[in-house]
Amino acid sequence: MHLSNNPSLLLNVDTDWIPPFQLHSIGLSSCRLGPMFPKWLLSQKNYSWLEISDGGISDRIPKSFWMTLSSKLNYLDMSHNKIYGTLPDLQILVTNIQSEIDLSFNNIEGTIPSFPKSVTSLFLNNNKFSNPIPFLCPKDKLNLQNLNLSNNLLSGLLPDCWVKFDQLLFLNLENNRFSGSIPASFGYLKKLQSLHLSNNRFLDVRSVTNCTSLSNLDLARYSLSGHIPTEIGNNLRGLSFLILKSNNSLSGHIPTEIGNNRKILDLHMNLESMTLLARLIDLSNNKLEGEIPLEISSLVGLVALNLSRNHLHGNITAIGHLTSLNALDLSNNRFSGEIPTSLADLNSLGVLDLSNNHFSGKIPTGPQLQTFNASSYKGNPGLCGMPLPKCPWDQLPDNNPGNNDNINRQDKSGIDDFHLGLYISVVLGFIIGFWGVCGSLVLKRYWRIAFFRFFGDVKDKLYVMVSVNIARIRRRQ
């Protein structure tokens, strides 16, 4: 039965109703099932798929539900409800299921219990769990490949039991209150590809660099201090996504070893309704110092680079070799010198912020750099050229107001001379044209007689021609 995505569908049945049928698949997401937990599910024994997410359920999950869970189950989704209370020890109640379990976006609290070792994906994020120890230190190895515990109330040290999770591909612990060091047993996560630890209170993450299959690593917004570990470049050669932004205690130089990560960086970001696939290095809002290492120029696939709000200085020559770059933010640093002309040749560059640095000279002319607003270059007093004001050496050579007055006077004088010449020409033309003809007729009697005789003959010919044509027309009528 699949009736998902029908928010107007209301399943109004008695609490003691027992369906006279057995379902093999139940899909009722985004239907109105609540607010009570649908107890008719307890009578179903054969389903392999149960999806009741976003059903308006505001109740506890009865213990009997877990006890009657079908052994054929391979997918269970109760996410995006308002389910509350605690979970029982599911390793005892539920056995022999190889399934994905999603209880995310609820109000479940307390201890994260042990789950069956055959569960492959577990999503408990966005709840109120506070104690992860029983779950993170299981008796047996688990087959978990995907684990999301983010956005809970988990705190304290991570237990050193990660050898039991050696099948993990995806792990998300972000937005909790974990502290201390990442345990050494993290090195057993050789298959781990995506790790999210942002917004915690870890102080040492060097054990993460032993997860040699990592392609996605998010260490943003937590208390990481000291230098960026050089092992990130040496050990994580396949790293595709690295976020270290907003670690306000992170200092030192950008390690030259970062140039070893030739694949850096593939990022899949979900920004509200926009999904962006990019290649990114984000080290913004730290206390990094020194120059940009030349080795960064070897990252020819880099699409986005954000080094803003640090204490970096020197020139940015290496940036001009990143031919795939389409977003660059170097704002609020201490970079100096001229903007390299190679930056003007980056035809794909669509986002640029070089503001609040010490750049100087003329902005290079190119297909992209003049298309950005002046705000992209503000706070660089020595910088000039479009879209900023013109450079001093591009101005007119003489800006003396006295010279301008002389030029204006010369222009007015030229205009007066032109008018005078025009008047003289008109007068002379009239005199020559009029008196050249009329004067000759007055002075020469013979010319005068011939002139009037000519016009008399023309008049007679016209009169005869008109009279003849009128007579012809009358005869035809």
C-alpha cells in the first residue's frame, strides 16, 4: 500500500482496529496518521517497507512495536514527526534485520541504545539524545555503513571503540558538544569517505588523517587550535572536500603539503533550495598568516577558494594559475602588490572579493575583472582603474583652470571669425550675382533689348502651344 504525499488524507480508524489483511509494503509518508501512534501497525507481520514520515505523530513508540517488527524489514522511516520518549535496547528486541532506520527530526531523548549489528544505515539526527556510550561501544562489530548523530545533545569525550565500526562510509557528528581529542581508533575507519565534525569542541583531530579513504572532511566552526595538520596533504591524497572555516584559534601558515591534494575539492552543498556542486577550499575566518604557498597553483581543478578574514600577506601570483576558478574571496587580509594580469585571463571567474587589503596599481584589463562592482575592490587605497576611479597617469595632462580659460577664449574667438567670414561671403555673393546680371542690362542697351525680346518670344510660343492644344481637345469632344 503506497499512499504517500497526500497531506489531506486522514486515516481515521479506531485505536483497536485490526486490519483483516497483511501488507508487504506500507508507504504513508506525509499523510495524516497522528497524533496517536497507529497501533494497527502492530498487527502487520510481513512488511519489508514501512514509511510513515511526516505523519503528524506526537506520541511514544510502544515497546510492543519493536517486539513485533517484521524480520523481513529492510526500510523503516519515522522521521519528521514529533515522536518523544526514549528507545529500548533494540539489539535485544529486534534481531536479524538488514535495514535502514530513520528516526531523525523527532524529539526522542535519553540514551542511544544498542541496535542490531545487521543494520546498515542509521539516522538519529535532530533529536534530543544525550548519552551515546552504549551505542558507540557495542559488544560486537557492526555492519553500519551510514551513521548520522548530528544535531543532538551529545557531549564529552568520544569513546575509543571505533574498531567496531570499520565498515563505515559516512559519519556525521556535527552540532553536538563533543570535546577532547579524536580517539586513535579512528584510524580503523579505512573505508570512511565522508566525515562531518563541525561545531564541536575537539582540540586535536590528527587521528582523522589516518582515515586514508576520506574524500569529504568538514571541520568547520569548532575549537581546533594550532597549525593546519600537514598530514591532511600527506595522508589524505584523495581528499575532495575540506572545510576549516571559522576556527578562530587556527593559526600559522597554510601548509605547502596541501598541494598534494590534486583532486581538491568536490563539495555538495544544500543552500536552502539550491544545490551546488563545486570544488572548494574554505579556510575563512581563522588566524592564518604568511603567504599563499606556490604549491596551491597545482590545484588546477579548484573552482572556489575562500581565504577571507585571516592575516595572510604577500602577493597572489599563484592564484592566477587556477584556471578553473569561478569564485575567489581574499577579503580582509593583508595582501599587497599588484593584481596579477593572469587573474584577468580567468574567463570563468564569476565571484570576486579582494576588498580590505593593500593591493596597489591599476586593475588589469580583461574579460571579467571590469564586470565586478567597485565593492569587490574597496578598502585598497592604492588600487585604481575600472570599476574604480581612473589612475592618475590616465588623466588629461593639463588640468590648470587658467589654461582652460585660454582654451575657452580661443574657441570663442574662432567662432566670431567664422561668423564674420560668413557675413562677408553672403554680401559679396549678393553683389556679384545681382549686379553682375542687372548691371549689365542697365549699361548695355543691346543686351537689354535682346533679353526682353527673348522673354517675349517665349511668352508667344507658350500662348500658341496652349491655344492649339485647347482647340484639339474641343474637336475630339
